[in-house]
Amino acid sequence: MDITKKDVELAGKLAHMHISEEESSLYEEQLKALFNWVQELSAVNTDGVTLTQTDLAAFVRSDVPVENEALAQELRNDFAAQENACAKVKKVL
Amino acid sequence: MMTIVQILKAVSSGEQTAEQITRAALAKIAELNPTINAFVEVFEQDALAQAKAVDEKRSRGEKLGPLAGVPVAIKDNILYKGHKATCCSKMLANYVASYTSTVVEKLLAADAVIIGRTNMDEFAMGSSNQTSVYGPVKNPVDTERVPGGSSGGSAAAVAAGMVPLALGTDTGGSVRQPASFCGVVGVKPGYGRISRYGVIAFASSADQVGVLAANVQDAALGLEVLSGKDTHDSTSLDAPVPAYTQHFTPDLKGVKVGLPKGFLDGLYEDIKLRLDAAAEQLKKLGAEMVEVDVPLAKYSAPCYYIITSAEASSNLGRYDGIRYGYSAQEAPDLNAYYLQSRALFGLEVKKRLIIGTYALTSQRYEECFLKAMKVRELIRQDFKKVFENVDVLLTPTSPTTAFRLGKWGKNPLSLYLADLYTCPGNIGGLAGISVPYGKDKKGLPVGVQFYGPILQEEKILNAAYHLEKSL
């Protein structure tokens, strides 16, 4: 599988990570080796294989709001500041 | 360090107090940790308070829990309210858990004493414990060598006699491989046996909490306390938890042990010698050895690296400086904010995130991710078929014994292949145990591994118990 520095940079961008020139060269080599190894999977015939589907609805709780002021306060206590019964977080930008 | 069985007897009889046992563990940690680096934090005051509470409970004549007074170490990716959980990463350097994981709740309910958090590969990504921000762990058997990983701190803590029981997590062998390198027992139960609630996620479809102990019986006692359905984890299985130690049989008569022959080609001589010796011993103990074919097992490792990296790229997306993780101090815009915040990941973590992200791009999704998922499905079917004919499988735990610190080639494949025999357990969701079975020519421990079907941990524990006893 042909992996280039451009691929590494694209993946870095999608993953919101800065990849330095040095890292890019290192990862390019390592990803080439890894993805060539992964190509061994192409020897396995997967025609007709369907992936097990999970019925998510069976695991998701009903969407009913629950009021629990004690728990809410406990959660707010994890934050350094609170205001109007809300947790106050620092300004990002 | 006393075994769990000895501690339980001593505490319940009053021969020793939980406080004495805890102080002995703390003294051992103080003596050895500067060399071994197994613990990244010791919860001395909390541990002593818990031990005293156990002693008070006993003096009031109350019933003690199944791990009363047993010092237990937890890996640094397991949450314990009010305590740091950093995944040994700069990214979470100041993270303090706001709730307690189910496994720690269960330990506390069992009257265990939580003694501290152990070193690990950053975000559990590694097989040598060399990617921790706290520095590498040294193998107590030979401090020039790695303890394995990613639960290297937990394995080393048990091997050095600091604690009789430690929790690890196993996504591709991270409990069993360090157990093998350090000469202790490591169990990864089948997927869903133990709750993952409060365990920092790496790859959710493969992560499992496991136990490390000095012997099989202790590991079984730990596993029994931790197993069971948890309403906080929808993937935990609703099935009764057996009293594992009650399932130890007098011998192995009637037990069928499979040897997956094609999967064992090209083994190093020392490892092969120990595996053959184990097979011979099992026969003497009454087991029937059967050659089996698991033709696709050899593809587990490449599947593992694609699937777990892809899942990690999603799971670790939360470390953006807003939801979790280090927050950039001065960034001109949102993109710069993300880039600066996420720059704190180490090299190995970054690489896995790049692998995972790349495997999920529209360009590579079908060829890489979807293909790996389909092969995984076939591997699972392979194992299901095999376990219709045998009770357990016998394999090496690792292709090598503990290697030297700093042996860290640029080609990642050599290190990735370290997980060759352990990955199938996570890809197939199987129960697996590594048990020490002798040493190589250099005197380093060699572990052999038993695999069993999901929800049949008692079978692998029983086989390992007999093999251990026969040494």
C-alpha cells in the first residue's frame, strides 16, 4: 500500500494533531510497513461476510429527564467555579 | 508478600491486622519502587484508613468481605474518585477522577485496600512500558529488561512482592504479556465479564479489565470479586459468576486441550521447549491433547492494529482541551486551540491515532477497516467452531521472553508482533490466562497461555492451576 507524507499529514489534520516534519518522516516509514503487513488480510475471502448488528435500542435507556439536585450539585462541585446553578468553565477563545 | 489466601486467613483469625499487612506492603513499595518504578502514586493515608476500617469491622464481629485486608494496586487508567488517573500521559497529568469505576467499587465492597496506581504505557498503547510519561518500569526479574506492557507496572508490582493482586487492562495482551515477562499469573476474562465503567477507553470492543497475581488461586479470587453484570456498562454480561476456586478439579481427566498447530510455526526454541513441556505435563495430568486448526488466528494481529487504532481515534477525540485533557493557554483560533492541546500526546499515541484516522478515511475504509472487521468476524467463527471440540487451547503467551530496555526499533512490526499470541483473545472476545511455566536459557520467565470460550473462565483457571501446581 502506497503511503506518502501527504497521507500522514491528512490523517494528522483529520485527527486535529500537529505533525512535525520529523514526525511525518518517521510515521511515513512506519505506516508503510504497517499497512503493507495489513494487506495480508486481502488473502482472506470475506465475500458474503456480514457484520453482527447490534440492536442499540435494547441498550439505550429511555430518554426521560431525571431531576436529581443532589447529584447535580455533586457534579458542579467538580468544577472550580459555579454560577446560577451551572458549572462555570473557562473561556476557550 | 503473603498470598491472598494467607492474608485472608491471617486477618480473619486476628493473627495479623489489615493495618500490619498494609504497612508491610507500603514498606516494600518504599524499598523497591525507586528501582522498579511500578507505582506512580501510593495512596498511603487512604490505604491505612481502609485497613483500619477492616480491623474495626472485625473487632465489632462483623462479616468481612472476600478480599478483607488485601492490598490491591490499580492501573493508572482506572478511576477512583478523588484520585488522579493519568494514563501515564502528559495529556491527563492533572486529571482527578470525579467518580469511581465499578471495579474499584467492587474491591472496596470486598474490603480490599487500594494501595496506589501503577505505571503503564501511555494510554495503554505499548508492549514494553517504555512510553509512560513517568519513565519505564524495570522488570523485577532483571532490571535491565522491560516488564512488558501495557500493564507493566501492575505485573512488576506483583512480581516484586509489593502487592498480591493488581488490576490491569488488556486490549491486545496488556495483562497476559507482562505477566509472562515478569513470571506472574495474568487473566483477561472474556469480553463483558467485568464492567468497563470508569475505565479510560482505548478500544471499546477489545478493552477488558484483568487481574495479575502471584498464583492462579489468588487470581481466581480476584476475578470472582470483579466479575458480573453492571447496569453502568451495557456490554457487561448478565450471567452468574461461579466460585472459580470451587471449580478446581482433582486432576485434568476428561479435559480436552487443543494445540493450534499451524499458529505455532516458527517459535523461538526456548519458547517451544516450554510449550512442549507444558503439553507433555498436561497429558500426564490426565488431559487429552488434540491438534486443532484455527486457520485465521494468524490474522488477529493485523486486524487488531486496524480496529483498535480506529476505535482509539474516536475514543481519544475527547482529549481536545475542552471536554478533557490539557487546555492550550493561548490560541488565536479554535483549530490552533485543538492542535496545541493535542500536542501533548506522546509519539506512540499520535502514531496510533494517525493509523486509526487513516484507516477510517473514505479512501481506505473498505480496504482496511471494513476488511479487518470482516476478518474479525471469521476469526470469531473459527474459535467458536474449535471450542465445540476442545475445552481450552494451549499457546505461548508471547513469542519472546522479556527484552532489554531501549530495544525499540524504528520498524514497529517487531514490537507489534509481540502481541501475536495474545491479540486473538481480544479479537475473539475469549477468556485467556498466562501462567508461568519455567524459564528460558537466560533464566527469564516463560509464560504459557490457555484460551477458553466466553463465560467459561473456570476452564482456563482450572487448567492453569494444575499446570502451576505441577512445576
